[in-house]
Amino acid sequence: MQALVIRDTQKLVAKLQQHGFSAQQAEGITQALRDLDASDLATKSDLQELKVDLIKWMVGTQLAYGAIVVAVLVALR
């Protein structure tokens, strides 16, 4: 389990209070964020890998589509 890293919890509590949260609410939100399981969140590396996979898939499908069109045109001659 990878937890969300909050460097300064007191600063976060103060910021939440500045935006209208009570001290109890701000502390509860901060604790909930600290307990958050961030292991399922995508990293920049994960997104880059996905981007490469999607580009490969798109190129492959376009090539297959082109081959089908050519095959149909040859068959219709």
C-alpha cells in the first residue's frame, strides 16, 4: 500500500480552516487524506506507457483497415 504523502499536515489544516472548514473538519479531512491508498493512482510513467500502447494499437488498426480496403478493392476487380 502506498500512502499519499502530506509533508505539512498543520499547514493543510490551516489552509482548510482559511477556506471555511472547522478545525474538526479540517483535521478529519487531513487524516482521511493521509490514510488514502494511492497505490492505484497512475504515475507519469504509467501514462507514458499507456500512450505508447495506444499509439501502437491505433497504427495497427489503421494498417489492418487499409489492408481490408485493398483486399476488397482487389476482390471487386
